[in-house]
Amino acid sequence: MLGANQFDRDTGVLCRPFHGLARRVVFISRGLRPGLYAAGRFAAFTCTLVSNLCLPVAAQQSLKINTFDRARVLKAANQYLSEKPITVTASSSPRSVGGVHDFFSEADYWWPDPKDPNGPYIQRDGMSNPDNFVEHRRALMRLSVQVPALVAAWKLTKDNRYARAAASHLRAWFVDERTRMNPNLQYAQAIHGRTTGRATGIIDTIHLVEVARAIEVLKDSSALSMTELGTITQWFKDYLAWMTTSRNGIEERDAKNNHGTCWVMQVAAFAQFTGDQKLIEYCRERFKTVLVPNQIASDGSFPEELRRTKPYGYSLFNLEAMGTVCQILSTPADNLFTFETANGRGFRHAMEYMAPFIRDKKSWPLKPDVMYDQEWPMRQSSLLFAGMALNRPDYLDLWKKLPADSQVEEVVRNFFIRQPVLWIR
């Protein structure tokens, strides 16, 4: 039995006492058994967990997220209180073959052919075409910025104005029959004259990862009814079914680069939200048997990202996705942060490769990215998650010094974990 605020060295969990009669069973999602640990007639111990991470005590004490980020969170949330929901039904493109509720986007790096302006588009890797339709993507990004900030503000203050505002966006996107989005990305990243939608388009819903996390936190408020929560949960179940069985979903799963990582990250996040343990275990195994051995080189780099025209940005992006996978799926018995293959490859090794280049970008050995090179790095969540999980204060110190927000659309698009208050206790 553990004493007050004791650290269980076997499980890596900091257990805290609470007094009074227990009203509900506390579920531990990182592999510990759900339950309460009795310590007397009117006391019990809970081994609780926010966002699936049992943190080393030293790491917990080195960074008080709620205090550190409070002013930033509330400033943003206060702005979003007055902003109304905008979903996919607010805009459309004549080039989409889908309906009004279908998400549509066009592939970034595809342009009109100068030799045949009305013919099929041609690719220019790393160069985004500003004339492509991206309004649905912008709306989804807007959702991913606003809802997590509002829920983080509610978590910090318990002011129900924030919870109600977040709930209004969730209803519009996932509940209201007039404005909701269909649970698939069949028409994402289309290419004019070539395809009406591609597997790579599934990466557009990385912005639902933190939204799903926010909904988990918002469950403790009264902003959404049980019926509404059930409808939202069913939306994510339906989207998971499409991601894991459709031709586009399977093709994206099998991608050899950051797209494959983001598939695992999304499926893990949505499976956690919906309680799909089978998919959670599948993602955990895929991380260990596919992502790590096939994407991380012996020096810790990501060869598939280094070969692109934006190697620095893509390396950071893949690191963020892998770090989020570790954050979601790690358990005391199966810690993905410390997992290594037989030849020593793992996420920790990838962090050790990139961290010096985050700290001193001038030491990056490759050419600058062809676009947005000056916008990176940001306050990378991989630094925070790894700093906490691996007890690396140097990562946490670096994380605190980097910019947390950007007004550059491309940065917002590729920087998808923005509210650590939702992920770290």
C-alpha cells in the first residue's frame, strides 16, 4: 500500500490520496488495472492518469504546465468565445465530386501544366499551389485551434462559458444534420485531371487528434448531453472504420514516411477516444514492428523525410507524430518512449538526433527547406513529451524557450499539438 503522494517504482505512477466516499471507479489507461486502493474507512488512493502518461516525479515537478501556459490559454480562449462554428458545409468547390457534407481538398504540390494549362496537373514537390481549394482544410484547422483552447481554458478555470463554446463547435461538426461532416476523407487531396481523392488526404485529419483529446476532457463538464456525446463518439467510430477498411485508408496505413506515422497516430487517438482496445493494441504493435524499424535510421534520422525538399520541416513533423503516438499508447509495461529494436532504433534515438538541430538550427547539415524554412522550429510537443517521459530537463528547458503559436497557415497546419494542458497533468 502506498502512502500519501508516494511514487510506485514498479509502475512509475505517482499515487495521490483523496478523502471521502468514492463516487466512481477511476480507469487507468496505460495498462494498470482500473480501481481504487483502500486506505481506511473514508480514504482511498487513486492511481490516476491524464493523457495516458505516468510521468516520473522529477519531470512532473520540473514543469507546472497549468501555471506555465495559463495566460496563453486564456488569452486565446477569450478570443474564441465569440466566434461561431464554421464547418465543411460553409464552402464548396465545383471541382469536388462529393456532396455538401463531404470534406474536399486538393493536393498541395500539384500545379497546372504550362504546356497544357487545361490538362492534368503536374507535381512540384514542396511548392504549395495557392490556387488550390483548401477551405475545408482551413475550417478543420480552425476547429483544431479553437476547441482545444476552449477546453483547456475550461479545465483551468471551470468557467462553463468555455465548455459551452467548445460544445457548440462539436455539435456543428459531428451532430447537427445540417452542418456535420461525413465521416470519411474520400475526396481529400484530389488532383485536377488525375484523381477525385487520394489516400494521402487522410493526413488532413491530424487536426482531429487534439480535438478528440479535448472531447475526453470535456466529458467531465455538462456542456454536452450523453446523447450528443454518443453521437460524436459514433462519428469517430465510423471514421475509424473507414480509415481501417477503405482502399484509401489501407494505402495510407502502408505509406513508408510521415503519412504512415500519422495514420497510426490518428487511429490510436480515435481508438483511445472510442475505447477500441483492439485497434489500440494494433497501433502499439505497428509502431514497434513497422514505424520504428522502417523509418528510423541507425543515426536516428528519418531518411524518407530527409530526401524531401523540406527535410527539416518534415523531420520535425514526423518526430511530432511519433512523439504523440508514444504519448497516447505508452503503458508502464510497454513504454514506447524507451522501446528499442534489437539494433538499437527507437523514438528516443530519433529525439537525440533532432534535438541538437532544434536547439541550434544553424548546425543543420542539409540545405534549407524550399518554403517556410524560417518558421521552424516551434514549441515542439515531442520535446515536451520526451522531456517528461525520459526525464530530460534539457528538452523541457528548450521547449519553454520556443514559440508556442504562429499566424502562418502552413505552420498551423503542420503543428497539430498546441495545448499541453490537455495532455499533461
